Amino acid sequence: MTEKGLESAEKIRKLVGGSSYSYCYQCGACVGDCPAARHSAEFSPRKIIMMTMLGLEDELLTPDSIIWDCTNCYNCYERCPQDIHPIEVIIALKNLATRRGAVPDSYQRMTKVIHEQAASTSMTPTMERRRKELDLPDLYPPPLHEIRRLLEEV
């Protein structure tokens, strides 16, 4: 591994809380039950782990990276016979990408909506009408100040 690769691996180790991901022997159990891998020929937790082990995370820390295809379902966490927990590496990579400002536009828009409205989608007149038809209660205004405080802490 190159010096750059060693530095990169150390960053990931710190974010993940150890070096267990380096024990991956590429069995593919993480891919077998992965919903993102079923829908994207390019997505593979196994490939992401290998690229990270080789110090190639700069290729993963971009707005168009395959890491953003991960649904965070934790199937890879459950399936891995080596307890590698690929999802933890992927989340660490997403956090690094976010710190670098390398986040897809769609994620930035969604984050803005959550920050402004405390919901991942805006309430539309159609949704309000449908809630009344179903005799559902009005959604009370969310405590935006509390949610913003939590988001700032994270």
C-alpha cells in the first residue's frame, strides 16, 4: 500500500472506530442481499471496501460516487461473516464526502427541506385533502427550533 493509501486507511479507521474492514476477504455476502446492488450494476459494498483498503477513497468522495446509491439498509452489516460492517465504512465515506462538500445536489435539496420544514417532503394541498378524506388529524407544526438544534449538533 502506498503512503497515501496508509493515510487514507487511517482516516477511515478513525471514522469507523477500528480496522476491522481490512479483514474483508471479498466473499460477496454483502452484495447478495443488497437492494442498491440489485438496482445498480455499479454498486457493490465489496468494491467500496476494496477501494477503501487500497487507499482509493478519493474516487469515492465525489458527488457522483457510488456511495450515494447505498440505502443504509444494514443488510451488509447482518450478512458479513467477518463482521466487517460495510455500511459503517460507507457512512464514514459519506461523512468525509460531506465534509469536503462533495454531496449530490439532490441530497443538498433534501437536507434543506428537512432543515426548513422538519420533513423530507413538503406537505402539498393534495396530501392535506387526502388526510381529511381519511379522517386523519392535522399534522401539528413540528418543533423546528429543536430539530434545527439537533441538526446543528450532528
